[in-house]
Amino acid sequence: MPNPRGIKPFWLVAAIILTAIIVGGAVYLWQNKVAEKLARDFQSQVVGLSNKITSLGQKGQNATSTNCVKEGEEYSNECGDLKLCNKSCCSGLTAVNRIGFNPALGGNGCEWTNSSSWTYVCTYCGNGVCGAGENQCNCPQDCTESSTGQKLTLDILGNMDYYSSQILPGEKIKFVNGSAEINPYGDCSVCYTRIMSNLVTYGDLNNDGQEDAVVVIESYGGGTGFFRDLEFVINQNGKPVVIDMRSLEDRTTINSIIIKPGIVTIDMDIWQVGHKVVKCILSTEGKIQEVQEVN
């Protein structure tokens, strides 16, 4: 059968093949570009996800570091106090039971409380240094009797610097043999400040195994006022340091002072106020953090 004029089967097949090659190449290039774009997008998503995971890990580490318990601080397995619950010591620290040390008790001086078995102090116990939160009872390997230094005596306490809330407030006053004769205003030849030696009370203020002291200073600046201050004296290896003080106002009669690690309880009668019992809650340094009225 003859071919129609102008149409040759060979060229028709060639045209079809060429068209297929061109279209296929275009599709191939398009597919490559799409694949490259998908690969770039996927890689970008992977990098973004990896960065988010790293960020979350860092936040988790920061949260753990923030929430961990530092040296000398406490935590508890008893969740009645949520502030202390479900925590752990920071890296490198060792948890020891919170046991008070009070030589006045006699015997080994160890003072267990109801919470001692589930309340812990984070320490460097075992490093050979009697540090914050450690004492002869909860870390005897570090806190031997020799490591706790020289005990404070009335002679030591009577020859150091103190502060008075009423006479020269904010300035150190040098005591010699338990008193200091001062005339801050130039018109008081009988003004003085002295230690009330019958009220000096010994005990461990900051739970470091060393015997500290609470000293009562009485100051007279003329007139009818007799002002009394509590001086919290920390024993730093035999060296007395006044770490904090609290005024007890005018003509206060102090009935008793009781020291337990971290707590000082004062029973007193205040002029024109009456009977009052207060607790001074101390920090691990021995400074007053809070004052609570008991009655």
C-alpha cells in the first residue's frame, strides 16, 4: 500500500523517539530538582529537630543543676514538707542523716530527732575536712574531737568585739574581761555595755560539729533604759566570730536560752509586753533567717 505524500515512516518514528527523549529528560531533571529540594528540606528538619533535642537536654541539665541540693543544705524523703521533698545532692556531695551534736547532752552528744531518719544533709563527708552540715555524729571520719578546734570559753568570749543596737550602733565595741566602758555622747560617765555571763549559752548553731555560743549583751546609755542584745557567736576552729545579732529591747528579762542545731529558742518577759517565747531559725552559716513566736 503506498504511503501518503510527504509522510515517511522513518522520520515519524524518529520524531516520536526524540520527543520521548526530550520529555523524559525534562521529567528526569524535574524529578532530580524535586528530590534535591526534598532532601534539603528533610535535612533542615533533621537539623532543627536535633537542635531542639539538644536545647531540651540542656534545659533538663540546667533544671537538674538548679534543683539539686548544695553543700550544707537539706532534703527529705518525707513529703510533708514539699520544699525539701524529691531532691538529691548536687554532683560530688554525699547525703548524711541530719543529726544534731550537742556536747551539753553528755555521752557522745548525738541528738536524734523524729525527722533525723528521713532528713538528710548534703556534705563532702569523707574528704578529711569537717565541713558544712557535718559533725561528730553524722560524719565521724571527718569530724573528730581534734578537728573541731578549741572550745569557746567565757574568757575567750569576754575579750572580743561585739555590737550594741543602742550604743554606737553598727560599730564594733572592744570588750575586755567581759565589758566595755564607753561614753559615746560625752555626758555619761556611767554608761557601759557588758556580757551577762549567767546567760551565756553553748551549743552548735550551724550544725558543723563545733560548739558555738549565744551571748547576751546588756547596754546602758543613761536614763532608765537597759537594752539587751543576743549575739550569735560561731566557733571557727577556736576563733569566735559574731555572725549575727538581735535586739531584745528595753528591760527584757531572759528566762532561758535553748540551742539546737539551726534553732535558738528564747523564753523571756518583755517590759510592758509580757511573757513571750520566740524561735530564731538559723541558716547553715548561723545567721537568723526567720523569727517565730511560739506563744
